[in-house]
Amino acid sequence: MGKIRGVSRPGGIAWQALDRWCEVNAVSEDDRPWIEAQIRAMDTVFLAHRNRRISEDIARFLKG
């Protein structure tokens, strides 16, 4: 039947989580767009790196 492996890939940070974090940490309305842009940029880099690693792991797994 071949190899089978369930794979879960990470998703981006939810807008609600980011909004709540800003609220809890008293980020001002003026600073919020900058903070959100920085977190989205870091999240994008992390997701690209993590998904690339997952794809490499799957390829190694399927090779044998």
C-alpha cells in the first residue's frame, strides 16, 4: 500500500490573537500598525522556513 504519514502544517497567527496580544500589552493605537506589520513579517518568514523543513522531512520519509 505504500507509506502513509499524516502531516500538519502551521498556519499564520490569527488576527484575533494578535489583537488580544496588543490589548493585553497596552500597545497604543498609533503603534499597533507597526507592531502588526513586524509580527506578520516574522510570521511569514517562520512559516516559509517551517513548511520548507516539513516538505524536506516528507521527501526523506517517502524515499525510505
